[in-house]
Amino acid sequence: MLIGEVARRSGVSARMLRHYESLGLLRPSGRTGSGYREYSGEDIRRIFHIESLRSLGLSLREIGRALDDPGFTPSALVDDLIRQTRERIAAETDLLTRLRRIDAAEPAGWEDVLQVVAVLQALGSKSPAARQRAALSAGDEVPVEALVEAVLRETEPNVAGALRWALARSGADGTALLAKGLDSPVPAVRERAVRSLAELAGDEPTAHLRDALAHPDVVVRGHAALALGTRGVADAIPVLIDMIVDGRNDTDAADALSVLASDTPTADRIADGLVNRLGTGSGTGSGAGAGAAQRLPEVGGPAGHSTHGTTEAPARVRLTQSLADIPGDTASRALIELSQDADRAVAVTATYLLRLRDAD
């Protein structure tokens, strides 16, 4: 079969067939009497083998080795091709993301495009100072997606704070994107997401923070509860009490409870919850924990922490201390009972707090 016919049947141009021959990759089996190349059936099969391997991304040199070296094994080469393909896909994906962000900024001219590119490059800089400057100078030209992505990957506390400020100031709705970060498999990303949501005002961020109270990650629950406490959302009370029991940001949690205790029903609910979690501990039947354990409903967060009678001594002291800034008769009566508690640390703490209450 002559070269023109081979080209028509194989889809490989005559020019490319000659190129393969010049590289020693393909050699026609014979020549006609007039000197034209003549390809056998075996030659045509080799052409198809060459094209098949080219479709996998092999270079012509690698194809030559694969076809002519009996000792050649494909595993290492295929692994390398997989790595190269992944790198190429990552690079193309990154380019597509940047182009979409530039498009989202709706640039009016090339100066706007260049400005957006400059800010995006600065946000991805290896220099924390450069990233912070970019965050502080970010304006409407920076797409919210870029700010959210930067917030969720930032590890430097000062830069992260600047990025959260820029996101809050932008007024763009990045709430849904941040909420997706709560489902990240990386704990640090989940924490960055909830901390960023906590700095956004409005009903939608608050709704996502409410949902986060039931999150399986205790850190996410804690940050959500602290933020909701400052917003006056009483749903955060059980998680805040859990934090005091566990000793996780317990001072901040107690402060948030004191903010929530702005009306009598909520103050009484908080006091009941704190006493309920005190349990019987090492107290006697006359202690506050014993009486409360019999009359109060179980109050606890999604983690299902300690039940009546199982709260450890340090946690009982923290719970007693948290009654300090809870107004109302319920908290006062609890402190009076706790001043007689068999656990001396609890009794001393309650007695001291009662004196402060009396002084007020």
C-alpha cells in the first residue's frame, strides 16, 4: 500500500508518516519498482500502535522504546504520565479559576484586568506581608470567591484577621461559600470557616452558626456558640455549658452566658443548666447538685457530655464560678446550696461569690 492510501486509511498525514520514518520510528517494508514507499499490513498496525500511544501523552522517543525494547515495562512510565497529567489538570484548573474570577469582577478595560490579576497574585503570595497588604487594600474588584478561598487557606493569624475583615467589609455574599468550608475534611479549614462566619453580620450567617451548634467538630461548635452568645441567641446555652464542663474556652463561654442572661427567664434557664451539670459530684444529699439533679431536666449539647453525678471536681468549680454573673434568685439559691457542698473548692467558691453578690 502506497503512502497516500495509508494516509487516507489511517488518518495520519503523509508528512507525519515521513517524519516517523526520519526518526526511525516507522520503516516501510518495501519499495515499488519506481521507488515509492510501500507499506505492509504489519507497517499499518505499527502506525496504529504509534497513534494509540501518542493519545496517552507519550513522546515519540518513549513510543520508540515501548515498541522496540523487549525489556521495556510500562508501569513506571504510566505512573509518570499520571503525575504529569494531574499537574497539567491542576494548572489548567487554576487558570480557569483565575479567568472566572476576573470575569466575575466585570472589568471595564485592561487596566481593571491587570489590577485584579495583581491582587489575586498578591493574595497567593508566599509572603505574609504581601498577603496582608492585599487583604487590607482589597476593594470591589476582588471577587468574593477569591477572598473566601484566601480566608480558608490562611495560616498566619494576622493575615487571617485582615482577610476576614476584608470579607466582612466587601458586603458581597460569601456566607454560603464559607458554610461549605464547615464540611472540609481538614479541621483547620473548618475552624477558619466558622471564625469567618462569626464575623459576618446578618440573618444568613447566624442561621449557619445555629446549624453549626450540632456540628460533630467540637471546635466548630464552640466558636459558633460563642458567636451566637454575643448575638443573644439562647440556642447556644447548652454548648456554652458543655465548654465550661470540658474546660474549653470556659472563661469566654461564661462571659457569653452572662451576656445571654439579660432577662429573668433566660437567666433562670442558664442557672438551672449550670446546676444540673454540677451533678452530685462529691457533695452530700443536701448539696445543690443533688437537689438539682432530681428536679431539673437534662441540659447538654450535641456531644452528650457528662450526666448527673459524673462531673469531675475541676469542672464543678468552673460551673460554680460561672454562676457569678448570672442574675436572679435561681442563681442565688444555687450558690447558697453550693456553699454547703462537700467539695471544699466548690463551697469556698460559692461562699466568695455570695459575698460579692451581697456587696452589690
